[in-house]
Amino acid sequence: MPPTPDYAPYRPEGGAMFLFILLLALLSAFPPLTTDMYLPAIPHLVETWQLPLAIVNLTLVLFFVAYCGSLLIYGPLSDRFGRSQPPLITGLLLFISGSLLCAWSPSAIPGVSLEASACFLP
């Protein structure tokens, strides 16, 4: 008999399985939705923050770099703990809090660092 793991992965049943798959599908849509909403706002951000376009574009570049890095972290964590355990909820809370802090950022400099925290979504 194979050894049992020291953790029990979450296995939804029935209607909960459909909602779980729907949640995962919506969560996988966050990065494309984020860029689709952010790209049209870049000219307005350049005007509002009075910064060069290159600096404002840095926020988008850092988003993609941090998002790719987060996949390297959350991939193994999701394999270890399952998709609906702490990695998923922690990543979702980081995304929401980072996005809100980015929205309230007075300039691009703190916004760049907050953008990195917003993309740590599993």
C-alpha cells in the first residue's frame, strides 16, 4: 500500500466542482484583464504623473516580470497544497491589496513596487 500524504487536498463535489472550476477560470483571466485595462490608461498616467513614457512603461514591464516570477513560486506550492488551499487565497489577497494600493499611488515610483506585489497571483 502506498504511503498516504501528510495533507489532504481539497476535492469539491457536485455543484461545488463547477464553482471551483469557474473560480479558477476567472482567476486565470486576471493578468490579461489587468493589461487590457492598464494599456489604454498609460497616456493619462504620463500626463497625470508628469513623468516620461519610459518610466510609466516600467510599471507594465515590472508587472510581467513579477507575474512570471510568481508562477515559479506558486506552481510548486499549488502542487504541494492544492489549488484552493493557502496559496490560492494568499495570492488572491496579495493581488487585491496590491491593486488597490496601486490605484491610490500618488506617483509612478511607489506604483512600480506596488505593481509587483499586485501580480503575485497563483
